[in-house]
Amino acid sequence: MTKASLTFLAKAVTALTLWICAYISAAPLAHGLTYGLLGLEQESSLGHAIEFFLYDTPKILLLLVLMVYAIGLLRAGIDTDRVREYLKGKGRGFGYVLGAFFGAVTPFCSCSSVPLFIGFTTARIPLGITMAFLITSPIINEVAVVLLWGLLGWKVTFLYVASGLLAGILGGLLMDALHAERWLQPYLLEEMKRPAMQMLTMQAGRRRIPLEYRHSFALGETRTIFRRVWKWVLLGVALGAGLHGFVPQEWFAENLGNGRWWSVPLAVAAGIPLYTNVTGIVPVMESLLMKGLPVGTTLAFCMSTVAASLPELLMLKQVMRIPLLALFAGFLLVLFTLLGWLFNALPASLF
């Protein structure tokens, strides 16, 4: 290993260590600032909202920097054409399944999935596969599966996981069938073309791409994307914090527990703008079921709450145009409504 490589490795380890420290410190620092420095009451709506904002903002920005840089570094050293050809050789259906399962094992909320979505898109991974990841990632993770199994049993857990994977796979299929990549923002479409030409030039001229070039490329990519989206991250998290702190969960059980046909689409429509993660929604699912909300309505509401959010849509506006955003939200609304109706029609003894 050359001296330059050793120097780069030392800097990378130092930077990653600082990143880990900052990420780990985000939650206790937000808690201390909210209830210690600001003196807010721990059970107050304002306290919950402020703590949520102070925690989620640095968390998402840190994830954005790390993921975009890491994917940029990989893109500069991997022939993305070969990756795409590999996926093509396996069939697009395999790609949807792969994207959905990768989403299932990554513990991201809807907003935290956006940095990876941006990285995958600029790496020219087909939009359908990327969308399968974006839909599935916030719905499923291993912690939520364990909590679901312990609180609600294996039947509800199986329905939830199967529905989440199905949503991702069908979403990917729909995006590719409609050639939805044409509705990405113009700068992103150009970005998807530009690196490919640079990669081919580099790979044609030498067998191994210098580490300095890869770092420079990844750093430039990170700066460009960060400058475009950081304001929307702040706005989105601020909106999510308000919803998190001030929207009462009891309203849904009181108003949507009658089992009427319109209660499912209403529950999904009410859930999509809200912002939470799947681990946090599991106790809510238990509470809603105990209060008499039907299984289908509960699953539909909770999946819509974690699969998309108004803050996420605001962030995605920087990479998607309105038709694609509308297609994304509309697909989730229709699919979760159909799943809710289906599960409500099944005999209660099955659960």
C-alpha cells in the first residue's frame, strides 16, 4: 500500500469515527437540549416536537452525507454498466425482489431512505428497482419484525411483512412499466448520463481508477446533492416534528374503528402525511387493535404512515417532478386501501 493510500485510509477512519460519534450523540443531545437547556416538560406536545426536530435533522443530514459519499466512491470504481447488465441478465423481476429485500434489511425511516434513493438513481440503477427499495425500506426492518411477533403474533407479522414486500415489488414493476424515470428532475437525468461517460473513459484508459479521483468524484457528488436538498430536509423534518408532537393518535381509533368501507381509504389518506418509523408504529398498531380498529384498517394506516410522509415527499421533490410524486403517493394510497379491504374481509378467526 502506497503512502498516499495510507494517508487516505487514516483520514477516512478519522472521519468515520467522528461521524459515528455525531450520529450516536444525536439522540441524547436532542433530549438534553430540549428538556435540560430549554426546560420543556417531557410529556408536552411542544417538547416532543422540538426533541424530534433536534434529533431527526442531524440524523438525516449525517445519513445523507455518508450514503451519497459512499455510493459516489463505489460508482467511481465500479462499472455500473456491468451491474446493470447483471441485473438485466437475471431478469427485471429478480431486481425488484432484490431491491425489496435490501429495503427490508435496512433500518431506515421514509426520510432516511431518500439519500440511498438519490445515490442509487445517480448510479443508474433502474428506477423500478430503486423504487422497490424506497417503498420497502421504511416499512420493514428486523427490529419491527421481532416487536410485531412478540406483541401481535406470527400471523399479523406475516401479513405485514408480506404486504411490505409486495408493495415494493409491485411499485417497482409499475414505475418501469410507465417509464417513470422520465419524470425525474432534469439535473438528475443529466447526472445519470454524465458519470457513465466519464466511467467508460476512465475504464478504457486504465485498469484501475486512482483513489484520488474516486474521492474527488464522491466529494463533489456529495457537495452538489447536499446543497440541493438540505433546506428541504429542514423544512420536511420541521413539518414532521409538528405532526409527531401535536397530532393525537387516539383520534384514529375513535373515528376509524367502525369498519365501514370508507374507513380504510380515509385511514390511508390520514396516514401518508404523518411521519414516524416502523419501530415506533408497532406499539401504535397494538393500541389500535386493542381499541377495536379492524386488522385491515390498522395495517393499512400503519403501513401508509411509515411508507411515506409529507416530509419525505418534500425531500423527494428535489429529485422527482410532480407526476412521479403523484404516482408514488397514489400507488401507495390505492395499494394499501386494497390490502386493508382484503384483510378486513377475511374471517377474524384467522388472526
